[in-house]
Amino acid sequence: MATGNIKTVYDIFQSMESGPTATPTYPIAQAWLDHHSRSLGLFINGKFVLPADRQSCSLTDSSGSVICSTVCAEDEDISQCASSAAEGYQVWSDLTCRQRANVLLRLVSVIGQHGQCFSELCGLCGVSGSPSTIVRMLQYYSSWAQLRDTLISSWNPLGVVVVVVSDDCAFNSLLLKVIPALAMGNSVIVVPGRAKAPPCLLLAQLVMAAGFPAGALNVLTGSDSSLVAKLTQSSSISYVTYGGNKQDGAMLCEATAGMGVPLSVSVCAGSSCAFIIFDTADIDSAVDGVIEAAFGTKTNVHWVLCVQERVEESVVARLRLRMAGLKCITLSSDDRLLVDAAVQEAQHQGAMLVQSCTPPSSGAQYPPTVLCKSAPSSPFVVNPPPGPLLPLLTFRSSKEAVTLGNHTPHGQAASIWTEDLTLALETAKSLSVGAVWVNSYSVFDPCLPISGHKDSGTCTDGGQEGLYQFLRAPSFSSNHPRSPTTIDYSKFGSSGASAVVIPDDLGASVPKHYLQFVGGKTCKSVSGGCVAIQSPGGRGVLGYCPDGGRKDVRNAVEAASKVQPGWMKKSPSARAQSLNSLAKGLEAKRRDVATSISTQTGVSMDEAEKEVELSIIRLSDWAAYCDKIKGGSLPMPQSGFAFSVPEAVGVMGVLLPDSNPLYSLVTLLGAAVATGNAVIIVPSQKYPLPGLTFIQVLQACDLPAGLVSILTGSRDQLTAALANHSVIKAIWYWGSAEGCQYLQHTCTNPLKTLRLFSQENKEEADWTHPSILEEMWRNTVEWKSIWIPTA
């Protein structure tokens, strides 16, 4: 027998060479594609639709072979899909909660029967999807569908929800929007990326097999921002939510601006996440974890390794040992160029490379690489290129670790490795991210709520907290879709109001000159201009208020950003005490405030005093709410401890409506302050006098100076200043349709959470509705989930 080319077991174990890689064939998925002639149409009204004379997009695998083609939807298809979804919503929402829960549970059985086909199709298309994950989501959210009218009784489904995802978004992120939207009684239109289209179409087919009504789930392929913009022109669309990279999300915001449809963004692709290893960690487990997280799994995030200096040499030595023999990773030609440029820049800055092997001089292959001694400000650390690169930073103390973890503009997740539970919890609390995993990484479960902190999004997905984005509180009416107007965004708000300059030596006959409130002090506007306060019907001038602008917003934000971190750390009882003092101050000034309401709006003194009384009660309500706003433990199926924590958004901007000028002010101010935020308030431009009079109450209370500022002047001018300030995290706006359009178009860099209400609809909010308290506080917090595994 010839044995020259045959290796013994001893030789194989000595070299540890990998055997030939078997090419998967995916027979069941191939059969499903063949059944559809490898030309997939749209899924509308419960069936596949393959219109003639439509452009198509080809989907190819890694070898360049064509998998199938998908149709690019046009205007007629979009209109048909919107109508189908509206009809499906009527049928689906009319079912009882028990009936909807049963349909979701039937889908579990259908997924079990066709799970192999779904798994193969995801593998063929390069999508990370798992039938077991879908089953877990369906089981979790079917129970919420059952309990919706019991636990969330006063909230109603939105209607038709559009879910848009890019190809670099994980399939779990798509499901985390679609399944809860269906569970709450909405119908859904999915607009997937090219690679996700086949799995989405198969899922829609399985949904129909489970007994969902026709039109409950529709799929439109050919995703781009113009398709979604056309879709939002339909009056039946109630909400749009996007998952993917930030660039596409910003383009979608700009394309749909002015449509009157709320839009949320989850940046679940391309984020930088900190992997923090303390000197108290199990180093071997931590190194195994970071190699698997950074190089061993297909992920949509980029990890940045942060190591305490005392164990840096030990970590690097173990990295060298564990990385030896790791295979090169296949990249696209464009990504290879980006990786080469990042590595060259790192070496130029003095970084040391740890690689599994020498990189090939050409081609799409590149080995796993650790960039040791990287600088935190380097571009490849802040925004790493796609590829197997792992920057390594060092820190000395836990405070420095938190600084490095928060250095990135993203706030999606972080992994902490330490045996010290107190250190782990303190670090987790200080990191501005939506999810923290202790001694683990990338733990996913539908019960874990994740909010996009900083530039990682504007909504919460997962858990009970993620259900509320698909529900409407009865206290607020929805905006009606409309056609956007032509706006010169660069000049919006530049004209300001009709300002006049009032001299300091005012005579007795001149109407009163009011001051705005910034940093705990009354002051004029920086420009020195003033705006006349008109009496009801415009019959005269009641006084003059400052014409605030960009520099006034700058000063207010500067004061707020100094005081807000300390206010957020105060105990709930301390915040409640301050709000109670504010209520007592309003009680002491009730006659003056009621007079300002009656004088400004023209209502009777009885009605004005009633609004003041309601405002006092509302402030007391918010004081009582301070220690009732909390998270809790979560029912994870794995062995461990998980809990959710609500955290303040930061500095908020609020532009008040014309209706109920005092009651709306204290309701929105109380919501922001009770949850630990600082707030900059712009009273109604039509009725600013009650807000200016309320400054006397703020001066007498014990709220920290700068926590609340009140600016007056041109609404458009102040809107533009708030929208373009990077520190402002959220804006609540009542005003013109043009202002709503401007904010949605502009607040994309960085992303801001928006609550937009056009007063042109003439539908006023019900400020007395009991649900308004929960509606408000849920929009003033970001959720963080923390996972601690146990044996």
C-alpha cells in the first residue's frame, strides 16, 4: 500500500490543519426557490404577486452564482399593498386578544414543520436566522397578545406599521419589530434589504399558513428610501420603524420628512461596542470570549477591546496563543482596501499587530488582527472598517474604563469581564449603552429591552417596554399624512420674529418688559431684541418678551448639561421633594398665574383658576411618580439574572402648544424632571405670558439652577437652534407642519428622539387623560438591560 501522501493521526494532531470545507447544498431551500421559478414576487393580501413589466434585482451568493431574483415594487404595487394592509388591520384588530394569541401560537407549530427550509434559506442568502429564535419570540409575545387588554388596557394599536431593514441588520432585529407589532394588533408591511427578501417572503407564507388574515403581513421588495416615502403618502400608514446602519436611517428620515408619519430608527449595524476586561476577570474565559465575539461569529457590531494595564501583557500573550492558526476571513474587495488602509494608519500611529498569519498580498482574504496600543481617538477605533480588526486600548482605573466605553458615538451594547460583582454593576450603570453583558457577550432574548443610546437609535426594541412603540395612548391624536412642502432647510428659522429693541429706562406708560429664565437667573436675550406680547384678538400689547435665538439656546444647554448628571443621580425621594416644592410655589402664586392665563388667552378667571388647580395637582402627581418609575427583573430562560433599568435621556427641548399654556407646561416639565432630565422650554409664541409668569415659581423652588430654562421668541428660530445643537437628546414639538418637517429632516446627526405634533390638524391633546402620565414618562427615559450569568 502506498502511504506517501497519507497522514497519520499523529501528524494531523501535530499540524492541526483544517480539513476541506464541505460546500452546503441547501436542498429544501433550493426546492422552494425552484417552486417559485427562482423569481420571487411581492407578498400582498396573503399571496405572492408577480407583476409583469417590473424591474428585478438579482441576489447572488459568495461565489457569484445567482440565487434568485426579486421584484422592485412600483407605485401601483405600493398602493395595493397599503390598501391590503389597511383591510388586514381591520380584521386582525377586531379579533380578541385570546384569538390573536392562539394564531401566534399556531405559527410556532408551522415554524417547527418548516424550520429546516427556513434555516437553509437563511444560510443560502447569508442571513443569520434561527427557527428556535422565532419560536422563542412567538411564545413570549403571544402571552403579551393575550394580556394586552388586561395590562395595557387604555392603549390601542397604531394601525399599519412599516418595518424597514437593511441587509446589514440582523434578522433577529427585524423579528423584534414585526412580531410585537403583530401581537399588539397591528398589520405590518416589511420592506427588507435584498438579501433578506427571500427569508421574509417565506416567513410571510408561513404566517398565512398559521391562519393570519390576508393583509396582516405584507412584503414589498426593492427597498430604498423613495419606496418608503411613497408608501407613507398613504393615509393608512401609521408608523415607520427602521433597523440597519445610520446612513440609510438618516436618508430615510430625510425622504419621509413632512409626511406626517412618526419614524423611529434602530442603528443595529456598524456600531462600536466596548469589550472591557478588568484585572479581576478570569483572563482565559475573557480572551476566549473576545476571540469568539470579534472573529468567530458573524456580527453586525465592531468590538473595541479595553484591557486594564495590570493584565495587558497577560491578555496579549493569550491572544497570540489562541489566535495562532485562525483562518483568514473572506472580505469584499472594497472592504479589503478599507482594512489595509486602517492597518497602515494604525502602524503609522505606533500600533503593534497581533495576527493569526501574514496577510495575503492580494485577494479578499485577511487574517484576524488585534491592533495593540491603539489611540482612542483613531478613526479605526471610533468607526472601525468592516473586517477582522480588533483595536486594543488600555486603562488604569474603572473610571477610565467607563470613559473609554463611552468614547464611541454609538451606545448599543458593552461586555464587562470581572469576578467583582460590585465593580461590574457600577460600571454597567455608568456606561451609556442599551445592553450590558457581564462575563458574556451578545446575549439575546425577546424579554430584554434595548434602547438606542446616543447615536444608536431613537426607540426601544424588546421586552414589555418595546411594545409601546406599536401602541397609541388615547391622550394624543395622530398626525395625518400629507404632502411635504418645499423648505429651504438652510434658512429655516433665520428670519426670526418681528423684534424690537426696548431701552432700559422704560417709562411708566410702556408695557412691561419680561425676562427669560436661563441658568437659574432671569435675563434678556443675547441679541437684546424683544417681541410684543399681543392681547387676545390682537387688540393691544400686553408687554414685551425677549427674542431668544441660537446663543440663548447655547447658554441654556451649557447650564443644563452641567447640572443634569448630578440631578439624574439624586434619589427619587429628593427629586419628589423638589417637585413638591414647585407645586407649593405654584399654590402661592396661583392668583398671579391665573391672571396671566386670563389676560393672555381671554378665558374667564374661573377657567384660569381651574387650570392652575389642575397644574398644582399635576406637579404633585409627578412628585409621587418619582419613585414609581422603575425597571425590574426579567424572565430569561437561561440560568442567570437579568434586569432592566430606566435612565434619563439627558437634555431635552420642549416647544409648547397653544392650548392649555400652563397645564401643558407643568405636565411636560414634570415628566422630564421627574425622570432625571434637564429641560429647555419654549412657551407658546401666541400665549407666552403664563410661561413667563411661571418663572417666578421656578425662582422660589429648590430645583438646581439650570435644570429648567424658559426661552421666548420666534418658534422657528428656537426650533432650528435646538435641532442643530448636538447635546440636545430629545425634542417635543407642537407647532407648524413645516416645523415638524424641518425637525425630522434635520435631527439625524446626531439622532434625536422626536415627538412631533402639528397644530394645523386642530386636534388638541387631552391633557387630563389618566394615561398621559405613563405616555409622558415612557418618552423621557432610555432603557438599559443588564445580564449576569450564573452557574
